[in-house]
Amino acid sequence: MSYIPNTPEDQQAMLATLGLSSLEELLSPVPENVRLRRALDLPPALAEPDLKRLLGTMAVRNKNLDTTISFLGAGTYDHAVPSVVPHLQHRSEFVTSYTPYQPEVSQGMLQAIYEFQTMVCQITGLDIANASLYDGATALIEAVLLAIGPGGRGEVVISMGVDPQYRRVLHTYAHARGFNVKEVPTRDGVTSVEDLDAAVSATTAAVVIQQPNFFGCIEDMRAIEPIAHKGKAVFVTTITEPASLGMLASPGDYGADIAVGELMSFGNTMSYGGPALGFMAARNKYMRLLPGRLVGQTVEEGGDKRTGYVLTLQTREQHIRRERATSNICTNQSLLAVGATIYMAAIGKQGFRELGELCLQKAHYAFRQITAIPGYSAKFGSLFFDEFVITAPVSSHKLQRHLDQAGIIGGYALHGSYPDMENDILFCVTETRAKEDIDTLVSVLKEVQA
Amino acid sequence: MAKLQHPANLKYSKTDEWVRVDGDQATIGITDYAQDQLGDIVYIELPWDGSQSVSEDGKFGDIESVKATSELISPLSGEIVKVNENLKDTPELINDSPYETGWMFVMKISDPAELDRLMSADEYKAYLEGR
Amino acid sequence: MRSVESLIFEKGAPGRRAATMTAMDVPTEALESMVPASMLRKEPAPLPEVSEIEIVRHYTHLSQRNFGVDTGFYPLGSCTMKYNPKLNEDMAVLPGFAHIHPLQPDSTVQGAIQLIYELEQYLAEISGMARVTLQPSAGAHGELTGLMLIKAYHEHNGQGHRNLVLIPDNAHGTNPASATLADYRSVEVKSDAQTGGIDMEHLKALLDANAANIAAIMMTNPNTLGLFDSKIAEIATLVHEVGGQLYYDGANANAVLGITRPGDMGFDVVHFNLHKTCSTPHGGGGPGAGPIGVKEHLVPFLPGPMPARNEQGYSWEDVGPLSIGKMRANKGNFGVLVRAYTYIRTYGPDGLLHVSQSAILNANYLKHALESDYEIAYPQTCQHEFVATAERQKEEHDVTALDIAKRLLDFGMYAPTVYFPLIVHEAMMIEPTETETRETLDYFVSVMRQIAEEARTNPEIVKTAPHTTPVGRLDQALAARKPNLRWTMGQEGTH
């Protein structure tokens, strides 16, 4: 099967205009010493119906969350997508366009992104936001690089309550770029304020706290903020569960300078973790330092002065700054940003609050039920949003196996990232978990005793 | 190039700044050629909080147009006396009037010998031809 | 037709809503018992209050104010705007691919790991590399990953002092930006004025002067001028001789499928842009995917985990102690990978070769047809793209590449990339791709001829274009001087 519309006859006629008779003649600039003189060793072409069968079989070998109950969160959250979102997001004029270099014919995308930027500010309580970054982890990196500034040297203080994958990515970039990372431990599931105070100095470039943190616990941001700001550090908050912003105080409210995180769960498919939707929101003073694309509102040059939208402040970016750029991002996550925008418009002011309440209440119901089972206890005494850590009477490995046999995808086993947490599991309950799902989980857990 | 103006009474640097000498003080800005190259200027970073020393060939700010950014290099050493506050809100004055209302800062010259290293208007025009 | 569409924030009314939430079916507790008031939002976030029909009309109108490949010809050089197959879209949204969690136990996502495992093999074969990581999210992300691998490799071999990356003067801006992020210094290599390829004398001089400090050279072949650098094997030898590594920017890979492979050219690292070469849609600015292929000596440094297969099935394996770590959370842009996988299985080996051959034919066909009206930067046979210029039009009529780009919009086509590469004045980089019909190409040529004629006889119509688009030229200076990056209650309404 092929999407090349020209037939061999068409191609012969085109070759004739060039005075050539074969496609091979066009390849003369490629020297023989690098020519591939055999066919690529790939499976032969398949027709559409055969491809559907092949891929359908592959897809069915995966347990999907449409038909399997899951209590996995740990950085990726299951939030229901209203049907209106994909119907609009997948309109091909959005899907098949690219960067709006010619804004006159890209007003649709540009305006949608301006709306996205606005909504990100509305939910975070900050002043400005960019058009998206690859994911929450790389958004955190961008915030750290912004805080450190050109030259790339400096120190970042980060809580161990931040997602372990995000911290792994931070260490990777730190090693390559040449900046330092200092990790601060948690106590009872939240950042240890005393240890944080000891770690932050007058020269710290950035302080990073996740809210709610990886364990689902709610950090005391009002106590943390003055510590983060005692020197010249930029206070960065990381948000992986955006539903929390429907209930909890916003970054703008508790004094963060920059908020980054993951918005993929708003209106987009989970798709095994990617493509994702990193976001960055910040105070006005960082405007000219913000990485990524920025859409601005303007008017026509000509007489009518209609409202229009353009990519702006482009001199921040790689195509102009080149080696002096502080970020290299070009292609980002625009289509997912459109999905998140339509989602936030669809659930609206009321729905956003309801979403937060549903997640909070359902998670706390699950928590009460599970901790009432003999042998199961809460790991932490700290407040939480829609995730919590349970210490099971058996190893998490054994428990996961049992849940799997019962057809349930359980919570996230923590010992992989926190080796001393052998029996600890992070359970997430969003609005997609019905009461009966939770009750089923509880009855299965009751079957597993030490 | 013929339409660009480079007044005879000023001195010029290789990084496209002009200098108007007035006793032991100098006013600094960027040339007509520079503003033309940059295009529509949208933003400028200058030492707004005043008294700061600058050195010959040292950076004193950043300038940004729609399509480019550039560092601003001081042609002389000395102390900054006054900065053109109007450029904060209307940087386009630099495009409209690079030598008058688009002036950037006034300084006290610390080493008059540096003036000899600058170009005259004719030398600057010749320099531009060669670029 | 000129028009405006007001913002979603300017629509709706208090109390309106679209989607409804599921019912609260669990016994609830008082809010204060779970979270103290000081930690709660005081005011709800001021998201819009609109009904579903308002949302549908709003975003439908926005889509109608947007131009995509599905709308018309999109010859954006170096972006490879080829047709995005709908089959690929359908495969990506199969529930078994779309609704799986990245942290699900391996045993519950065997089909997903299998797809990634097989895609890795296909990309390794296409590029002539040993292994490929599908982790990076876009080309620039892949570039940074590749440079980090090179850096780790040099450090491991006691060559950590190497701090220079050679980059041709016609390179894409992400190249030097990525080098800076990897804490490297970029050194520009000049292009040969005649061949458009690397200036070998300049390259040799740079290698001689800096031998001990060269970490790598970053190149693409064909380059951004659309020209294949026939000296590539010699370049590879020279760079390797001083101990440097070769990085291949895969942005132009649409010209080489089945014809030549970066691995065979001598490259050590290559990135792909799946949203270019493998037809995954550009999404108005993403998502993309930028997998990185490496030769054997760089495999131990790859970011992890990597897919593996044994008798039990598929799993994720740690790379090992030399791994650079992780470039992002989770495994990669899986949704994009599904599309790329489907694309490669659609064409097979003969099909992919034909893709590149056809892309090259279409570009040369256009180049030849435009020669009489426009200066062509380099007259020799091009690959999948070429650079025309508006030099003649600028000299004679003061009509620029920008003006021509805007005028093309009036004819229902998108403009080529303009003002890139930087080394060509009034550049228009044209890449038709293989998925355009001959008639479309002929139409493009006839319009370009008409615009050249207009430049001669009626330049004003070109200089004030576009005329038929939803808005005319926009005030970029105002947008940068008085940035308005978000709607605020009380700001001037859309007009």
C-alpha cells in the first residue's frame, strides 16, 4: 500500500521534463561508497485490512483501562475524557498543520494555544504560561535551566517527594550541563522542613517541591515558601495531578515563582505515557526568559486592525538565538494542548471544582476502607489528595500478583524507587473509580493476609 | 545603504554605537545602520537603576527586535550619569530617531585617549561598505 | 474572507456547562477533616462557563481558520509535510494502545512492548545502527540525547576535556542550541560556495587546530540546502581520525530511505523525526518523536530502560551502569510510535525506497520548472528539497521572499520555509514530499509564475498580500513590545 499518488506513467512524464528516464538517474549525487545496494531488511508491505488485523491483535494483548480496573497513579492519572474533546481535537485542520510560521492561515491553532496559555494561568494562579513542553519532567528541567541562567552552573535543591522519574531526568541533565542537585528527604511522606532549611543557601538557584507529592501527600507550601525565598532561589512547584488544582490552593496563591507539570490527563489519551503535555506557568518577570513557544494577541497591520494571534518573543528561541539559546525546544505538544483546552472549557469552572472533590472524596473513602482491613495500614499520617501509601501485610510483589489474578491493576509498588519500602504500595483513586471498583479492591485485599 | 544617516559630528565604534562628546561627558546610542539591521525594536535592557561603570568594549545592555537580539557594547570607559527612561516603554524611538530621542545613556569619560580609537563618520561609512 | 472569532472566554454565561461529572457514589466526609481551609482554594479557578454547542461551534470555527496538509499543498522545507494516513490515526486510538498506563506491569502490556521492540529494529535497519532508543520526544530532544551520549562516551574514555562541536553554517538552529545545553561550544564550519557541501579545507583547518578538543560534528545529509554531500565518507574518516564522533540530524531522512544509511555514511549517532519522515501528523506544533540510533560503542550509554525479548515474552530492561539516565518520564511518545510503526509496515522495504525516490523526483521537477522565474541557489540535482530565492524579485521590484510567501496563501497553498538557511539571501526552501500529485505541483508552479509576473507588473498586490485569508498581515512588533500572552477579564474584546 502506498500514499504516493503519481503512477509510474506520471513519474516517467515528470522524469522526461528533466531529460531523464529513470528514478535511479536522480540518485547520481549519492556516491557509490555509501549507496545501499540491497533492499532494506524489513517485513513486506501490508494492505490496510491486514494491518488492522495485525495491530488489532497487538492491541488486544494489552490490558486496557476501558475494561480493567486500575489504581495506578504515580505521575499519570486517569481522568475521563468527554466525547466532545476528541471530536474537535482530531479535526484534521488542527492535526495536520504545523508551526504557525504564516499566522494568517494558522489563526485557529494560534488562538487555541492563546486560550490554553490563559487556562493554564487560570488554574495555577500565575501570570503567564507557554504553549507547552514535552512532558512534566522536561518542563521541570526547563524551569531549572531558567533559574540557573546562562552559563549553566548552579545548585538546585529538590525534595525527594518529587516524582522519582523526574529526579532521574534532572540528574541526567545536571551531569551533562554541569549543575548540582541536592536532594532533601521526606518525613512522614512530606518534605522535611528542617532539612530543606538546612539545604537552601543564599546561592541556591532553584528550590523544587511537588504538590501533591509523589506519595500523594499535601505539602505545607505556606511553610516552605519563605524558606525557598530566603536567598535568591526561584521557587518551582511541580504538579503531576492537575485535578488537585480544583481543590487545593494554587501556586500563585502560595507564592511559587514557576509552576510546571503534566497536563496530559486533561482531555488526552494516556497512550502508555506519551505523547504527554508538559506545561510551564510563571510570574510576569520571567516573560523574556520563558522557554518554548509563546502566542501573543495583536492586531492587523492594515487599516481594519482586526484581532489576531502570532508567535511572539521569538528571539528567546533556538531558531534565532542558536548557541545562545537557553532551551532547544522546537516541536512541542500543541495538539495535546488543544485537547486540554477543549477539556477545560468542557468541564468549566464548576466541573473543575467537582473533579477535585470527586477525586478527594473517593480516595479518602478507599483509604478508610483499606486501612480498616487488619494487616493493612497507612504508611504516613500526612494529608493527601487522591493518592495514598498503604503498607501491606505481604510484599508488594506478592500483592500485585494476587490483584492481577483477580483482574485488577493495583497501585504502584514503591520499592523500585524507594528500596526500603518493600511492602508499600501507592494507590490512586480518581473520579473514574466507581464505589463498586473500590469495594472490589477491598474485598480482594482482604483475601491477602500475612 | 545610501538612505542611512551617519552625522559627521559624531564618533563611531566597530560594534555600531555612536558617541557625542560634550566636554568630559559623552552620549551613547546605536547607529542608523544598526537600527536598520535590527528591524522593529521591541525591547531594550539598560542599566536603569543608574550609576554603574562601563568599560571600553564591555557590555552595557541587550536589545531585541522582532527577529534578532544583540548585545550593546560600550565604546568608552566611565561612569553612567543618566539613562534614557523613555526607551522602557517606547523602544521604537531608536528606530525613528537613533541620534536624537533614541539616545541610550550619558556617561562621564574616564579615559579620553579611548576617543582616538573610535572612527569618524567617513571611516564608519567606509567600514560599512566593507561588511 | 476576513473574519474574527472571539475567544472562548468571551462566550458563555454564568452557570452554563458542557461535560458533567460522574455522581458522587461514596459516603463523603467534611472537607475540613481532610484538608484544612488554609490549604484549599479560596476561589474556584475562573475557567469558562460554556455549553457544549458553544464549544463545538467555537473550535469548529477555529479549525476552519487553520491550514493543514489535509487542506492543501504545504511545501515547508525541512519539515516534510507529507500526507498523514488516517489508518495510523485509527490504530493509535485502539483502546489497547490508547488507554494503557506507563507503569502497568510488563505482563499486562506485552503488545505495547512488542510494538516498541519491533519499531526499534526497523529504525535500526533503516539507519544502519546497532540500537535505537524511542525515548526522546522530538528532534531537538533527540539531538540533546545524542550529544549527551557522545559526552558520556568521551568521559568514559578519558577524553572528557573534548568540548567542541562542529556545526555547518547552514544548520538548523536546534543544533547549536542543543550543543549549548550539553555544555559544548559550537564552532561553525563553512559551506563550499559551489557544492553547497562542507568546505573541506575549512574543515581540515578546524580539525588540525583543535584536534584534541573536538567532541563531535553535527550534520545532516542531504543538508538544509537539499544537497547530498558526496564527501561524507571522507568527512567521517577525518573526524574519526582526530577522535571525534559524527552526529546525524535526521530532519532530511526523507531523501535517503533505502538509498543510503547514516550508519553506512560513517555516522555514530542519528536521530529521526518521526513526524517528518514517518508521516506522523505535526499537530500544529507537536507531538513528534525523535528516536536516537547509535553504533555499538555507544550502546552502553543509552538512556533506559530498553525493550527486551526472551522466551517469556517482552520486558523492559535496565541499560546498565554506564547509562546516561533518563531523558523524560516514561518510555516515549508511544502514541506517535504506533503511527510510525503502522507507516513502516504499510510500505515495506520497496515502498520506503519509492518514498524517497518520489520525494527526490518531485523536488527536482519543481526546481526545474521554477528555474526560469526564480534564482535557484544551487543549480545541481537536489534531493528531497531545494532552495529558491527571491533575489531577482527583491533587486528588480523590491518584492521579498516574505511577500511571495504571503501571496501564495491567497491561492490556497502554504508557503515554503523562508529566510532559512541563513546563508542564502531571500531563501525559500521548498520541499514538496512524495505525496503530492503532478497536478498539484504544476499548479504550484503556475502560481509561482503568476506571482513573479505580478512582481513585475503589479508589485503592490504581492507586497500587501495576503488578501483572502481570515486576517491580513499582523503587527509582530506590537506583539513583542506589548506582549499580551493571555486573556484577562476587562481587556479589549475581540474585534
